[in-house]
Amino acid sequence: MNKLNVIDELKALAAEGMPAAPEVAPVAPPAPEGEEGAAPKKAAPPAPRKNGLLEVVYAVKGVHVDVQVAVDQVVRAAQIIDGAGMTLEAITGVDWITDKELEVVYDYSFTGGECFRVVVRTRIPRDQPNIPTISKVFPGANWHERETFDFFGINFEGHPQLEYLLLPEDCDFHPLLKDFKGC
């Protein structure tokens, strides 16, 4: 399987879990800067991404493909990527505290001479941080998932040994959650 097949298969997978596009009211363009009544420019907070695939500029983002999938699609995405001969480099989390969600981010790449990187993302509720393990597809995910469990409290369902890896075994906190106040 080549990278074009990976892109096509991931695009089809993401489209399966894509909700219908919501109705969006048109927005009036902002007044040009410097005109009376114009508000100063502020960076808008990023909106939660809907399922889908973005082909991005590697020089800007450090990846070639960035795909958002539903939680129940992460194992299938891992199988597609494994079938292409790619390897798992990292798994981590992002705490979107204001959205009451955690994002799980999987970073994959080809190991040969060709540079091709794929990021797969999914979001889960903070109050029910459960996601299927991909350790049956990528056995090396075992350590990455345990570390992500340590720091974000994400439960990788079906993991063969989901226990603390770096933190003390009697630990009752997850230090990379944004509402963590310290020990």
C-alpha cells in the first residue's frame, strides 16, 4: 500500500463517522482595522474539529496528513496505517478543558527513506475518558498508552497492563490535566 492509498482509506474512514454539517448563519465581515467602531483583532479560539482528513503542508505542520476520526475508528485507522508499513511514533493527549473533552493524538510515520507522516486524532469526554487500545495492532503502543494514562487519566480499554508507568502506583491524580492543582 502506498501513501495515496493510506490517504484515500483514511479519508473514507473519517467520512463514515462524519456528522451532517450544521446550519451556519452567515457572518458579516469585520470592519477594516483602523476604522471607527472596529474592534481590535483577536485570535479566535480553535473550534473543535469535526471528523475529516486534512492534507497539510509538511513544512508548516510537520505532518503530511492530519485526520480526525470517531473514537470507535481509532483501531481501524491503526490497521490501515499498519497495513501501509508505517510505524507508531507517539501517543499523547490534549486537555480541552473548556470543551470538556480530551483529545488523543497518534503520530505515525514511514520508517524507510521516504518521509511521510500521519497524525490521527480523536476526542473523548473528560468525564468518561475511555478509548479502545491499539496495542493489539501496534504492540509498542503499550508504553505510550500507559504514559498517556498516567498523565491524562485516559483509559485504554482492552489494554493488557494499564497501570502507572512513570507515576507512583498509589497515585490518584493526572498532572497534565489543566485543572490539576499539584500534590
